[in-house]
Amino acid sequence: MIELTRFGGGRFVLNSDLIEAVEANPDTVVTMVNGHRYVVKETPGDIIEKVVEFKRRVFEVIPR
């Protein structure tokens, strides 16, 4: 899950596994696999970084 900011200012958490596309034209639009679209303040690069960091935390190997 990643936290994003709606253009109206509200923060929300999004399941990054369900992102189909992220595009900037010029506002950043996140399209989900179910067709829902979100216009957010973050850039596509910011979203990629958030997804990578989330995946890193999820798949981090904990020493035994």
C-alpha cells in the first residue's frame, strides 16, 4: 500500500498491486486495473519510488 495525495488535498492509501498505469498529462493520473482513475499531486517518478520502497519492505528477508 502506498500513500498518495489527491489534487484536492486529501491523503489516501492505494493498493499498488492494482495499478495498471501512471501517466502525466500534465497532472498525474493513476489508472487502476478496475478502471478507476485518481488524479494525484505526486509525479510518476514519486509513485514509482513509493511502490519500489513498499515492495522492498514487503519482500525484505528477515534474518533467522
